Amino acid sequence: MAEGTLACEPGETYIMNVMVSSHPYWVPVYQGFKQAAEAFGCNTVFSGTPDYDITKQIASFEQDLVKAPAGILLHPMQSDPFIEPINRAIETGTEVATFAADSPNSNRTAYITSDNHAEAKFAAEEIVSQIGDSAEYAVLENPGQSNHDLRVTALVSYMETHYPNMKLVGRQATNQDSNAAYRATASIVQANPDLGAIWIPEAGSAEGAVAAILEAKSDVLIMHADVTPATLEHIKAGNIHMALNPNQGMQGFMGFMSVFFAAHSDVFDPFNDYKVSGFNPMQIPYVDNGFAVITQDNADSFDLNTYMADRDPS
């Protein structure tokens, strides 16, 4: 960093690493990441693996480390397998912050996400407001990814505590696979003709679920987290009730700020024990980037093509 300034040295680079790298969710996140980086004169790279495979994502992370970036904003597919790679990255001079999903037992310096408990509570209350407090509901899930796990477990727990007459009649893992979600939802709907609603922690599975429910001509309220162009069209058509979407641009923007200041923590001297503990003084255990509620009324504001019309995607 140039002395006395908050600006990057020439060539100073920050990387954003994800899995399923073609997923549209990452596009606004990376735009926010890049916007913040440009303000400080920093270079950015979008990285990761196109696969839903923890081994391949770790391999891509290792390849990023070879480039010796100043920092990496990481979406870890699973928490524990990333502990050692994250810790080793930091030990060798590359700071790491996580976003959307976490590796809390690692030495990452920050975690930026939407409040998954708040999302689950909102979804539960909305479901009850639409179908009553003595109805049947189901959930799809994606075990192993921290934010998706919490979106499901928190909703189920909230229902059990506040609406004990709500009956959970289906719970199946679909792992962001729309085909698996189609099969699982079709099975749940067939076995439970009185099913009133289904909650899904991500949009890929929602694509398959809505197809199954439309095919069955079943009157099931669908809510999900995140959004894709396909689910947005279903929201516009009234086939999906609503989506709860993290504020992705803010997630990327605050993600960059967190990893940038972790890399340049020498700009401040906090009142704590960092000099003897050996930990980076930039420690931000949790930043809430907020979430938006997408309905028919505001769906046009979430059109990805419109958002990217005058932007450089690279």
C-alpha cells in the first residue's frame, strides 16, 4: 500500500473464489466486490470451480494461492474442509474473509452474509399468514453448506416453537440440483395431497420444485431464498409466491472492504491484545448485508440482464 494512503500498490490483487462459478447469484456479488476494489485502485479476479465439488473448489483455492494475492473473498462450499487451506493461506500472507457460507473454525478474519435466522423467521411468518397456522408444509435442503442448513433448521425450529400445529410432512435433500428437487417435490406432493407450502433454501432447487408443483396442478405456496432468472420469471407469473434474496452487491462490496482492511491492518492500532495474540487486529465475526423480498410487484428491479447492461462482467 502506498505510504499514508488507502490505495493499492500497482498490481495488488484480490480474488473472489466460489463453487458452481456459472451460477447467476455470484454476478452481482462480484460486481460489488469489483466496485469497491476500483475505488482503491486494486485488481480483482473471479475464480473457483464450475462444479459442485468440495475437492475441486479447494484445488481452485490452492491455485489462487500460487498467484500470491493480497486477499481472497471465499464462499466455502463446506466449512471444515476449508479450515486448513484458509489457515495456511493466512500464514503465507494472503488474508481470507468468507461470504454467504462460512468456515467459523478457521482463522478467517471476517464473515459477510444475510441473517439466515431473520430469513427463516420471515419465511415462516409469511407461510402462516398465507395458509394458516394449522397446515402442512415441507422443506428441501442442502446439507453441509452453513447458510442453507441454517435457513432450513431455523425455519423448522421457529415453526415448532411458535406454531406447533404446523405439520412438517416432507424434508428431502436436493443439493441445489433442480432435477433432484423436481423428483423430491413430486414425491412429497403425491404423498401429501393437503400440502400447503414448501420452503427452499436456494433457487436451483426451487426451479425443479415449481416445475413439479405446476405439473401436479397442486395449490402449494412456494417460497425460496436467493433468485435466478428462471425463478424470477416464475415470481412474475405468480407461480412462486416470493423469494428472499440477500443484498448481493452489498455482500460483495463489504466482502472486499473486509479482506482489504485485513490485508492493510497496519493503518490502525486498536485497543486490544493483537500484538501478543498474533491475530490480525481486523476481526469482523459477522456483517449482515441484509436481504430483499422479491414479489410480483418489484420483480423487475431484480432483472440481471438489466443490471448488467452497462457493466463489464469480467
